[in-house]
Amino acid sequence: MNEEDRPKMTISIKADKETRMGIINDIKQELRAVSALKINYAATQRTSL
């Protein structure tokens, strides 16, 4: 992918309940550093409390 296409790109991050928020934040910061700013977040649905 070339640099001019990055603003059009959407990144999808899917995480489960075991994923620590610090890892998500680290990924988000790295994506921001390369101007990949469209991020879609998804998580698994909790079935019970």
C-alpha cells in the first residue's frame, strides 16, 4: 500500500475480554504514527455476568 492510500484505509481491531487495554492503546498509537486514522473496534459479546 502506498502512502497516499492510507487516509482511505480502515483498520479493524477485534479483541476479546482477555485483551488488555494497554495493548489496544499501543496499537492505536502506532496506527496514528503512520496516519492510519480510521479504526473500527469490535469485541466479543459477553454472554453472562
